[in-house]
Amino acid sequence: MSDMKEKLVGIINNHCHDNYYTDPDGAAEAIIAALPDMVKPLEWARAHVWGADVKSLIYVLSESKSGHGWFVKFGGVIIRGADGATIFHETIMEAKAYAQSHHTALIISALGIETGGEG
């Protein structure tokens, strides 16, 4: 059994027990809620900047030369907030967490699921 299938079986068993057939909506909600944790984490490698290759999608973390902190590029484009300003992070770990959040949100949204999270 695949890791994902095992996780889904565990979610269904934990959520529904013997009521699986009487609560399919609850089972579906439990599975959807667990999907973000099933997205494989980005793997980071050190070059002259930090970056992670995710098939054809690329995240690169760069430190601001002006001292504002770290920013994230996705596909060569700086990720900006709704106001158009660059989103800066105080540490490289915060930038990595933001890139992971962005990556997860893209995958979940490709499934047609809205999580209401940022990224």
C-alpha cells in the first residue's frame, strides 16, 4: 500500500470508525483537511543562492542587498504581496517556510480545493 493510501485509510478510520458509510461528507472533509500535510516538502540545495528544483518549477531564496531580509522567487519572478510589494522574511528559515506554503497552496489549488491559506 502506498504511503498516501495508508494515510487516507488512517484518516478515514480515525474520523469515521464504524460510521464511514453514514458520514461520507465527514470523511471527505477529513481527507481534504489532511491533504496539505501530504504534499512532499521542497528539497533545498546550496549553490551561490539557496534554491529548490521542483520538476519544472523553481524556488530561489535571495538575501536583499538593502538589508530588508530574504525574498522568494518562483519561476524567476519575485513573489509579491497583494499590494505589489516584495514580501521579505527575516530569516532564511522563514523564507523556506513561505516557499513551502506557496508550493503546497499551488498543488492543493490544482486539485480545485480552496484552503483559505496564504502562499
